[in-house]
Amino acid sequence: MISLNAFLPALSELVGVSPGVLYERQRSLVKHGLIKSRPGRGPGSGVPLTYANVAMLLIAYMAADALADVPMRVERAANGKARAEHNENLLAAQGRPTKANFQETIEGILADPEMAASVESIEIDLAGSDALVSWLWLTGKQEYTRFSFTDQREFTAARRRELHGIAKKAFVTRTFLIDLSTKLKSLVEDGAISPRSVDRKRSRPSRSSKDQKA
């Protein structure tokens, strides 16, 4: 199994930043216990390359403007839950329960290039209030899953900033997600990543009940 650190050059090329920027976020995630690092040197040591760890690093890049923001913003974003009115939308389409958090949802998307192709974009409100996954099916039907990681007061304040045009957002697009998912899949096929370490409770995705009726 290769390490997350060894994958950073490929990931940085897709993101458009230097490997050092991502490495600093990786170190911060390890320092604050948000991802685990195996002790020692050589093969098998360091942070393993898994879909869960790539999803967490992607959230760290999107949600945190500065390293000082990583501990609070990333943990809250990763654990964000789908807002009640969106639960029935498309979490089930990943073969996951509707209570999957934001990190688990990104992990499921990265684990399947076909699922990644169904995502138009993933967006995080840098005010720290919520994240939005926009899905676009081959039928042309568009749906959304919104994840919230604030209390109602913070959510309302963030919405007020957005209405006044001062909210900042970070997002990734379908092309990025397909490219990243395809790169990870090729590493699984080459034996560079153990399928058991990245595929955990995942099952084959199916359309949501709403989409099947369309």
C-alpha cells in the first residue's frame, strides 16, 4: 500500500496547488487526530492512501483558508449531516444510509467514477455553515443534498452574509471528481491500494426512489 504523501503530487496537479500546500494540511490533520498515521519508516508507515483520507484532505483544502482553520472547520464539515428536507434525495443512490455524513458521502463519490460523473459540483460555504452536493443525472434531472454543520443561529447568520453577496464559497467540479476517482481506481487495480482499506461498507449505488420515478 502506498502512502497519502506519495499521492500528493498527483492530487496537487488536479487541485492546482503545490504538493507542499496539501502536505501542510495533511500534517495538521494528523496532528489534530483527524486522520491516522502509522509510526515508523519505510513501506507501511505514514498516512495510508485510502478514500476516507483523500476525502478528508479534500475537505481540508476546501474548507480551511489557513492552517489555523483546519482543526475546527474540517472536523465540523466532515461530520456535517444532510439537512432533513434533503435526506431522501441522493445519499441512498450511493448505497449509503441517508444519515451518512459529508466525508462519507465524498468518500462514496470518489470510490466510483460512475458516481463521480453524476455529480455536477461539491461546494462548501467558507463561512462554515453548510456544504452542497449538486447531482445531475443522465436524464437531465438535477437534485441536491445539503449538509449542515452549524447550529441554527450560525446558519441564519451565514445565510444573511450570502444574501448580501459577501459569503465565500469553495467548490470542485465534475471533471475534477472524475479525474480523481479514476486515478484512485487505477491504483486499486494496480494493487497499490488494498481494496479492503478503501472499499469498506460500500455497496453498488442505485438510483434514488425519486429518480426512478422520473
